[in-house]
Amino acid sequence: MSPQLQMSPQLQTEPIQLQTERIQPQPNISRWNLPLRIAFRFCLVYLGLYCLTTQIITSLLYASEGVDLPDPATVWPLRPVIVWTAAHIFHVNAPLSFGSNSASGDDTFGWVTAFCLLMIATVATVVWSLLDRDRENYAELHKWFRLFVRFALAGQMITYGFVKVFLVQMPYPSLTTLLQPFGTVSPMSLLWKSMGAAPNYEIFCGCAEVVGGLLLILPRTTTFGALISLADMTQVVMLDLNYDVPVKLFAFHLLLLSCFLLAPDVPRLVRFLLLNRAAEPSTQVQQLFRGVRANRIALAAQIILGLWLVGMNCHFYWVEWSTQAGGRPLPALYGIWEVKQMSIDEQPRPPLLTDPTRWRRAIFDFPDRMAFQRTDDSFAPYGASVNLPERTLALTKSADKNWTASFTFQRPARDQLILDGRMDNHQVHMELQLTDRNSFLLVSRGFHWINNGPPRFVVDTK
């Protein structure tokens, strides 16, 4: 061999070593038993279809004001199938409607959608099992579907987490809420108001959901994230069931997604948590590709998608908080105003329960709307526009675009308001007194480490 062609043993083996470093070793996967193969086929079809036909897929793509992408189940080709099933299988005679272009609620459309997907998944599982009965396992398909489920669940956990962190989902009770009789609220409204009245607890719950979603982004922390998500969604499902929140079906499916991610690690968790024994490393932290470079790119893509979900939701709910929730600008006439005197067409109207035209209070809580409370405690909402320089108040009704009412106002003192104008073709005069918001115990009570005396929630019925 010529000197030019001679190579040292180190140089001869270096290319082989470099090539070996670029290839990830693949674990030996044993044959799955028949029930496991059938269960995987069903879970892939059913959970995959549910994610692709509800808000789970659309919320991964957008979260911006003014954008309302319909759930895929509400459009062709699934919508005709769902409508036909409701009419011919369940004999639903009324038109099948769905709220906010969503198939994720507990209305008839949502339940029929779930039934259709269940039937499709059952038939697909039977056909798949007959055609592919010699398959030893679905390890390769499982790791890709697991990746899809991770981000499907992470998107919902992050979304529902940040809407609580920014105190948008359950805002602090409004002025109208403070006046509403307790017995007139629905169970869901009671839950919303209770959570809103405890903002620190709402933020805590939101942080727990965000943490669960963030841990699902990385492969190595998926099991931990699925455990947190399972705990979060168990609480959500129980609250939805007990307070009749109309997303019970959707929350239950998020619980199923958490269980799917945890299922392969159940033996390890039982061994470690219940049997107090050492657990072997997880076999679920698998590389998507054989090449090191490809896996690094895949991991970077997952992190970027996670950052997109965080940034998108933070921006959207910050805007919501600053415009519609606690950070919104307050109206010029903000407050609860007691109607001390009122006259219609120059005729005094005493505060009688039998007089439906006599207002008891005027509530200004939002810049673009207000409400009058009647003497029977019911509310009449109106759109409102206040012109401070001209001291005018214009009212509108959402149900009647041609209806308007206009007033001029005076404020002899900070806590006094006089309204004069025309409403329902009558001349109206009102003199109002501002109510101190801190006079409500819910607002002024605050937090106390030391509480002396009887509990404030005890009602003396003697």
C-alpha cells in the first residue's frame, strides 16, 4: 500500500463512530397482546376524531379577538351526518342547533356528535382488527399519536389556565351581581361568582392548569404533566357535574386524554407509589427519528409550538382583561345609584312593588352599558353612552334597534346624580344617591389570619 493510501487505525474507525453517533438505537418492542392492540386502535380513532372535530384542534391554531373558527363537526361533511343521526336515531324533531359554532358543549348537538364518533370508532376498530390482525405492535404509530395527544391536551390546559390566571373566565362579581338575590342565581352562576370572589384561588387553579400544560410540551416531563392534568381535570369534571356547567362532556374527554398519556406508565406508578419499590426508567421517552439531527429539530419544533401557545394565550387574555374584565376602564358614572325620587310626566312615583315603571336603582359598571333595577329586584339592561362635556346619557336596547332614550345629568356632589330626559315617550326625572361599594360584606370583608367572635357565615334564625 502506498504511503498516500495508508490510514491510521484511529482515522479508519472515526467515520464509523460519527455515523453511529448520528443514529439513535431503537428499543426492541415485544408483541402486544390482542386486547392491547384492539384498545389502541379504538383510542386512536375515537380520541383522534374527537380532537379533530372540536375546539381542541381550532384552539391550537388561534386565540385572537374577532376570530371565531367553527368546530369541524359543525360544518360539512360531519354536520349532515350528525343532523341525520339526531333526527332518525334519536328522533329529535326540533332543529339541531349549537352554540358559538361549537360541538364541545352539552347540548344535543354535542352529545349526538360524541355518539357518532363512538359508532365510527367502533366500526373502524372492528374493520382494522380484521385487516391487520397479524400486526405485532403499534409502537411506531403510538409514539406519533402520543405526540399529537400531548399537544392536544397541552393546548387546552394552557388556554383554560391562562383564562383563569388573567381573571377573565370568572371575573370579580359585578355591581349587578352584588345586588342580585342569592336564590335567583343558577348553580353555574354561583360557581362563577364564588370563584370570581376569590381571585387568588382562581389564579392558583389557573397556574396548576398552565403547569400541567407546559410539562406536556417536553417528552421527558410528559408523565408529570399528565398526572397534574389528571388531577386538574378530575376537579373540573366534579365541579361541572355538581354545578351543571354545560361542558361536562368536553371536560370528561380532556380527562380521557390525560389517562391515555398515563396508561403506559401505570405499572411503574403503582410500583413506585403504592408498592414502595424501585421503578424502571420509562419506555415512553422515545425519539421520533433515528437521526440525532432530526430529533433535535423535532424537539425544537415542539418547544416553539409550546412558546406559541403561551404567547398567543397571554396576549389574548391580557387584551380581554384590560378591555372586558378587571382592567377595563370604568364608566364616568360608575357605581350603584339609589333612586331616591322619581317622577314621570311630572307625577311623583313612590317606590311601590306594584309599579313596574318605578326604578329602584341605576347601575353603571361598564363603559358601554348600564342597568336599571326595578322594585321587584329584576333588572332591565340597556346600552349606554355617556358624553361628559355635554353631560348627556343616551340609552339603547339590543332587542330594538330603533328604541332610544336620552337624558341630561347633573352631579351637585360626588355622591349625587340628577337625571332628566325622555324615555318611552315620557318625561322622566330622577334624583339618585351613590351607594358605597364597601358597604357590601363580600367586598369589604377581606382576609384575616385571626378571627375572633362567631363566624360571619352563621345566620341567627331565632
